[in-house]
Amino acid sequence: MTLLISVFAAVAVTVKWYKRENDDMRLGSLALMYWGASLMWFVDAIAEYIELEAAYFTPEPVDMLNDSFLGLSVVALGLVIWVVRLLIADPKGVVKKSLGRTTRAKEAELEKE
Amino acid sequence: MACFTVSVAEAIVVKVIEKKVAKKEKLAEAKGNTSNVEKPLIPLSTRLGWLSKLLFGGSALLAFEHVWHGEVVPWFPFLTAMNDAADAAEMLTEIGTVGVGMAALVTGVWFVMSKTALYIAGRPALKGLQTEAIIKDRK
């Protein structure tokens, strides 16, 4: 289930990356992150299949629920890593501009005082 | 158990190589290197960047999964399998099989992706556009 969720996330981000108008959002990095994880979980799934054989495809509902929860958490973590990197890289200069605004506002306040 | 460590190690090595290659490419560009060797359409440093993102990103998410399952802890020795000799042996076997397999698959996919990207970047314009150009030429 974790593999399935990460593959869906990877495909969705890749489609979004393909349809982008510019590279401001750095969607490529997010897509590569999800694809990397999906490939790694694919190998994990093969190893598990070798061990469990057909039973691999009939997991217990509790395990499936836990795996889904994990998959969604992984997608969320990927998004958090991506958004932090985006804010630090600040390709559109939005963060810098907003910080500049705050500094100027503080300077104006100090001048008034 | 700790299969992601192989990918982390490979990612670090790839990142170092990427930085060195990028430095060399910048130096060559600054010198105005006009050798007969044709410049690749996509620089090697960019392509190595894809591999490091695949490896770092994938192993970061996989590390989270190991934390989730209690196999990685934030205190020494960080891997719970290290507390027991039998578990440690099992972990090493897993690193040697699954871990190496993961790193190899990611690298293999990157290699194919890299070659495909070079082919796509280098191929002439789309067939439809080419046909339009030919028709215009005839007119």
C-alpha cells in the first residue's frame, strides 16, 4: 500500500511537472524524490514477495490500514521537505521581498518613535 | 532493517562527484573552452543531480518508514538491530541484498533516464512541425 501511494504521488507530481509553465516551483525535485522512494519500495516489495509468495497480495486489514497511514505520512513528509527547500531556495524572491518589507516596516516604526 | 543506508552512502558519493564535475564545467566555460569536443545538451552535473535527488529523496522517505517501524531510533546505536548479534547479522544480510538491489535499481533507472533525456534533447523538432516547415519551404 505504501508503494502504491508513493507511485500515485510520483505520477501525479510528474504530470504536474510536465504541465508547468516555468520551473519556479521546483516540482522536478519532488517528483524525483517520490520516484526514488517508489523504486526503493519496489525492491522491498519484490523481497517480501519472494518471502511470502501469494500471501503478499492478501494482507491483513490492520496491516493495510497501517501501510496506508504510513504511505500518506510519507507523501506529507515529502511535501514538507519540498516546501522547506523551495522557501530556502526562494526562486521567485517572495520570501526575500516579504522579509525586506518587514524590515522596512520596522525601520519606519523606529523612525516614528 | 537498514537497507536505505546503501542508498545514502551512494548519494553522498554522487553529490561529491556532482560538485566536482560542476566546478570543472564552470572552469571550462569561464576559460571559453572551444575544443572540438561537442558540449553535451544536458551537462553531466545536471544529470548527476537527478541521481542524487533520486537517492537522497528516496532514502529520506525510506528512513522515515524505518523510524515508523521502530527500526531506527534517535539514540545510539540508532539501529535497533545493533543491540542483538543475530539481528545485526540479519540486518547486514538485508543491507547486502535489498539495500544493494535498491541502489542498483535506482542507478539503472537513472542511467536509462539520462540516456533518454539526451536523446530527447538532441532529436530534431516534432514530426508535425517538420512537415509544416517542409510545406512552407515548397510554397
